[in-house]
Amino acid sequence: MHVFTGVVDSPETAQRRAHEAYDEALAAHTAGREITSGQPERWTARGLRPGWELEWPAATAGPWHNPLSWTHSRGDFAL
């Protein structure tokens, strides 16, 4: 399982941004660069497992509820 989080307005946007973050992390890794944390409005990957192929057609997105928090945000989606 891979988890990407960020503020978006729909599951479709969550999937697109997660895919973009993964592609950027993979490109950085392939080029020998550090995977950067990006800007607040952009999603980023915290790490990358080289050789792992993500099954994007099987990806799902929905509201993220932090299991360690007493509260949760209504506008966040996780993929």
C-alpha cells in the first residue's frame, strides 16, 4: 500500500496529484537527485522503492482520516 495525502477537491484530482508526485520522485531518483519536499500546494513523495510498479488503474481515493488524531479535515483526500 502507498499513501499520498494533500488537500484537493475531488478523488480524481487526488489521483492525478498522487501520480504527478510519484512521477516527479521517480524522475529525481533516476537522475540521482534528492527527492524534494516541494511547495505547500504540491504533493510530494516521502520516499520511493525502486523497482516497485504502482497499479494506477487499481488506485482509489477517498477522505483521509488520520487514525492518530482526534479530529480530521473534511477537505483532504488520500490515494
